Amino acid sequence: MKNLIILILTIFLSSCSFSTDYVLKIGNEKISKGEYLIYLMEQKKSFETQGGTDIWEADFDGVSAEEVAKQNALNTITVVKTAVKEAPNLNISLNDDELNLVNKQTDELISEFSQNELEELELNRDKIFNIMKEVSIQQKVYKYITDKYTINEAQFQTYLEEYYNDHKSDYSKYIIKEIFIQPDTDGEDNKTKIEKAYNLIQKGANFDEISKSINPNISTEAVEIDKSLYTENTLSQIYSHTTGDIFFVDDIDGYHIFKIENIITISIEDVKEEIKQNYINQKKQSIYQEQNISWQGNLKIEKNDAIWNSISIVKS
């Protein structure tokens, strides 16, 4: 939550005036716009870190990325509020050092806003302190619930081998040469042109010479593949080949002839600890989620639709 930047002010409410209306009601507790928007800003940052600013053009099973982010913020608040409610039953509270850290985080966050901005967001130091305090309590509850988890080494080994094999391309550097022609345009039959080139290579013609005959200004040096330049379809075809293979790919961006010069693969032992830590984190999150859902029981969550629908994320 700390180091939240002023961009929170661009996230919402182009058409909605500020009022004391709540965004959500979790049980009997009303969640103000200011509190909700702090959580939503964290989702915005997370989405853009993982998918770039173009992430907002995507959808997930027909649901917009924006709506998913808004729902994620709601889910996170619910998890925090549930943990805070259960904390006394677990004898969990914050000690002086932890409260001092919360105070520091509060000062860091509040310094990002002017007084007018805080008033517009209906936030003050006490409210921000309470938000940060609740997040800290939830983190402590999470640790309490998950610290007893012990990894089953046999199960992990099976998972490791399956995961590594399924994601081997992520742990491999593909060194390639490529001949590329754009799709057919203005009556120019580029597909026929590159198919003829591919047939010549298949019959023994020199790859570099054919490349130069099609694209004289393009380097024939082998390079590490830049995954961002290709569609998932093209990448999957590259990953299905091995060193020395030459193959043709017809895709929406154009026509490719690839030659796999080398594949440099990171060994399973070199990535074992990274995968293991992710595995442990996933197991702990699963344990905690199950416990949190149990705590929630029949907890009623209501959206104030008029306010909820007025909130939108302004894309960076």
C-alpha cells in the first residue's frame, strides 16, 4: 500500500460529484469511495505491471479488464475486513514496532496528496492510518494461518517436472534466423513469393542468400527471439521445433521462414528454487483463501450501484 502515487486522482469519477455515499457495504460496514479507491489504485498498478498499459483493452471471458480490477479491489477489501474481524479470536494485534511502521506508511501515503485532494477523497490521516493498520493486521493473520504449512517434497517434485515441461519455452532462449514478408497487398502475391523461397531452401539453397534476395537490407545474423514481436500462434510453432529446423509460418502478421540456429535451455535444477517458492506461495494462498471463505460464511456484500458504476479507471 505504501508509495501510492498521485495518479489515484485520475482513476475515477469524471461524471460523479463527491458525497458521503458509500461504494460497498460489507456486512454492516460501509466502505467509502476514498478507501475503495486506494485498493483500486493498487489493482491498477498490478494490472499494468503485468500486462502494460494495453491491458485495459483486454477482456477476461467477456468481462472487461477494468471491471475485473474493480472486482479484485472489492475482493481484497473483503479479505482484509474478514481477517480484521477474526484477529481478536486469534489473539492477533499489532505491537509497537508494527504500529510505528504503519505510522511511517501512513505518512508516506498522505504526503502524496494536497489537503484539497484529501478532502475530495473524504480521507484524513486517521482514516488512512486505519486502512494501513487493517492491511497490516491482515498480513499478520495470513502469516499466522500459513506459517504451519510444510511442503510435501514428493508432491512438489511431481509438480516441478510437470511445470518445467509445460513451461520449457519460458526457460529457453531461441536463437533464430528469419525471412519475413508482409501479407499480400495491392495485388502483390507475397505468399507465392515466400513459398517459392521456402521450396528453394528445402531443396538445399543457402538460407542467407535467399534471405538477401528477398530483403537485401536485412541482417542475416542469428538473433535471440523477441517474443513481443510474434503472435501466440507463431511462438507455439517456433517452440515445437528444435535446433536446425527450417519451417514456414503463415500468420495474420505475414509470412515467415524460420531457421532455429540454437536453443539454450536453463536446466530444471537452475530454476528449481524459484519454482519451489512460487509453489509454496500458491499453496499458502490456497490455504488462506479457504480459511477466509470459511470465516466469511454468509457475509452479505452489497454494491451501491450508482457510485460503483460511476467509478472508472483512466488508462495511463
